[in-house]
Amino acid sequence: MVTDPVCGMTIEPRRAMAKAEHKGKTYYFCTPKCHQAFTADPQKYTSRTKPRGKSKSASGAREVSANERHRMIAQKAYYRAQLRGFAPGAEVEDWLLAEAEIDKVLEER
Ligand SMILES: [Zn+2]
């Protein structure tokens, strides 16, 4: 298992949706979004500070774990991909839209 340096989620390398090399080290990401964030600013995520996915720690409303949330988004993103016939090139967009929808649902709980 490895840790996604962006969101702090633990993932299996072979199931990672994206990976990137930085200074000879390979990093794995749970989503294309995390990958994008990392490649945009690798320094930010490779510094010694531990990545924390949860910035909204104060609210006890969020009982959904990072892994569960990820699974929900993946499912939604898959439906989106299916709707457009799995045409390549829009994976990140699918993901971002799916993520926004899931977050909305989770907020409304
Ligand atoms: Zn991630």
C-alpha cells in the first residue's frame, strides 16, 4: 500500500488511477484530480508535512471516510463515462463533475 500524497488516502499501486515521478520517486494517486494537483506543484506535497485530506475536521457531520467517498465518486464517474460511450479524453472532467455531485450529496446529509 502507498499513500496518495495529495489527499492522504491509502491505495494499492496497481489500482491507482494515476502516477507521477518526482525526483526519482514514484507517487501514486487515487484520482486524476490528485495527480493534476501534484504535477502542478510537487513541492507542496513532497515536503515533510503530512498530507491531510480532511480540512473540515470541525464538523462531525462527515462520517464518510476518504475511501468510501472515493468509491462513490468512482462509481458516479463511471456512469458518466458510460453515458458518453467511454470516449477518451474526458476522464478528469468526469471525475470532477462526479466529485462535485458526491460532495453535494454528502453535505446534504
Ligand atoms: Zn487522492
